Amino acid sequence: MSVPNLASLLSLPSGDYLPNRIAKAAMSEVLADPVTGAPTDDLIRVYERWGRSGAGLLISGHVIVDPEGRGEPGNVVVTDDRHLAALTRWAAATHAGGARLWMQLNHAGRQSPRRLTRVPVSPSDVGLRGFAGAFARPRALTSSEIEAIIARFATTATVAKAAGFAGVQVHGAHGYLVSQFLSPRLNLRDDAWGGDAERRARFLLEVVRAIRSAVGPRFPVGVKLNSADFQRGAFTIEESMTVARSLEAAGVDLLEISGGNYESPAMAGAGELPAEQRDTSREREAYVLDYARRIRAVTRLPLMLTGGMRSRATMERVLAEGAVDVIGLARPMTHAPELPRALLDGTAEAAPVVQVRSAVKRIDDALQVFWFQEQIHRMGRGLDPDPALSRYGALWRGIRTLVLPPGKGKAAVSPAAATVQAAA
């Protein structure tokens, strides 16, 4: 059996395949129409460029399955086929460049900001700590509401397939609704949807089963799962391993390993590594690699690892080891969108170094997200990314969006989304 490398084709359990082992992981682009939730020309233009990047797989930023479950005003919202024409253009523009586009399906649950959802929903009424009151305390879902949201995931997946997307990914990480059901700290129910690890995992598994039933056995279905929540009394690596085995049995095609949530943002990593550290510490680059190894020990599901990997040498070593099957890139794709092709043909040894830092550590998370997001928005306007883009200019423009109501000015992000969008 040949040793896999970045250029290797990957066969999926559904019978489909990925043309290589590099994926653009999901980032929240906030480029949809903030009122209707429809994909915009700017969003399609970004993916048209990423489609030519050389990456075999592109995973969209989260597409919301319920208007009450938005994370930011600029999220794409798909509840039926009203945006089918724009969704079809989005998929076609991406696939024209050779990449495969999967739609990430999500519901923010309690992580829907107060300015978007007056009373968000969650498995239980456990509120978010901190964030200066940006999030209202959620109410607990009823059993019938849970079943309705499961059906919404399946409906959105059906629309994605009809629009020509090559697959879907269920967002089960980062403290969003699926992750809330998995967490014993947030899911305090004692009914069929909570009370022990098996019942807490039921929501995710029912979502996957409903999607699989709706789209058929040959359409790829992926899941993004926390390796752990990194909070006391929350979702653990042992529980993640058990869920991974169940997802394999449910017919999932690709499992992406991540970690953390708004309150404990492990998914944001430690930022971009200096070049001199890249060749000496693959463990620091792939900062959730140990968790991926533990999950690999219990499942043969194709695994995708996103987080910190920047050098071709590290990526090739991780693939050759067999711990994971796909390397996810996110932040580098905002300022070096052709990086995958350069890694594949050997003209680049690593992602370009960018140092998005300030003299005030407390604002660095927001500074990073707005800088990377501004690069995405530049591509949406048909411009090239600008590695010399002013850090503080991007921060100021980003902060201005936070005070504009939905539909005024460019699309905005929620305060906590700065943490999530900085991931990977």
C-alpha cells in the first residue's frame, strides 16, 4: 500500500472521492445578504477564486438551517429552495476551478447574538458567560422543536444537493447547537435527548441519519466534531472517541477534528507560527494532532485535521503517519489563496508568514479576525489579498460593523465570532 501524500486521491465511504488531501476549512465569510440570507456575488467571487486554489475540498462557512439560529447577520440561511439559483451559481463557480465544494450546515443555538435572536434556544437554559451581555439566556427546546430542527438540517442538505454542492458537513463543534447537545455542562436534560453520553449524542446522530435518508447513500456527508470542549465538566476526548465510532456506523464520509467553544476558544490556536519554529515542532503546528491520533485508534473514518499546520514537511509527515487523511487550511487561504497549488507542485515549502499582532494582547483575537476577514472581503470585491493591509485599519472597519444594524453597511460579525473565525 502506497504512503499517502498531499497529492493523493482519497476515496470516501460513499463511493465519492477527493482529488487531493488539502482542504480549505470553514471560515465565516459573512458575505451573504444580511436581510435575506442569500449568497451574494461577492461570496460567489471568493469561491470562484478558491476553486482555482488547488485545494481538493472547500468547506463553506456555516450555512444556517433556521433563521433563529444565525451566528452573524452575514450568514447564508437556507431553509427551502428560494435561493436555489444563487446557490447553484455558488457551487458551479467553485467546481469550475476543479475543487469540490461542501456546504457546512449549522445552527448557533445559544451562540446566536441577542441582536439577532431575542431568545435563543439550547438543550437547556444555560447561558453564555462573559461577552458583556451580547447573548441572551437561552430557553430549553421542547422535544417537538428538536425534531423540527433535525428536519431542517435534512431540508438544507437536500437543497445543497439540488444546487450542485458536492457534499455537506454538519457543524458539531465550537459550542454551536449540536455541540451544546453533546456537552454535559450545557445539556442538563433527563429525557431522550440528554442524561447520559449516549442520549446526548442522539441529536447529532439523528441529524446525520435524517440527512443521509434525504440525500441518499452516494452523497458525501461530513461532520466537524470537537475532540474536547476544554472546559471542566464538558465534552471530553473519551466521549469524542465514542461519538466517532457511532458516526462511522451512521455512514459519515469525513470527520474533521477541532476543539473548544466561545468560552474556551482552543480552536483559535496560538496564532501564526514564526518561520523558524515550523521545521522543529510539528506537534506545535498540528496542535490537536494527539487528539486525532486517539480518535484514529478507534475508527477508520477518514479524518481531517485543521489547526496550525503551515509547512509542507509537517503536512506530509502527518499524512504518512496515517493519523489523519486530509489537511485543513483556513487563515492562510485568506492572504495566500493559491497556497494549496504551490504546496502540491513544490514551489512553496510553507504558508507565508504574517504577524497579526498588536501591543495590546486583549485585542489580538479581534484584530486577527478582522484582518483575515478583510482579506476575504477584498477577494469578494475582485481584488487581490493585501499582506501589507493595515492591522488597525482592519480592526477599525471591523468594529464599525458591530454597531451597524443588520442590513446597514457591509455584513457584520458578532463579538464572539471574532474568536471562532480566527480558528485554523
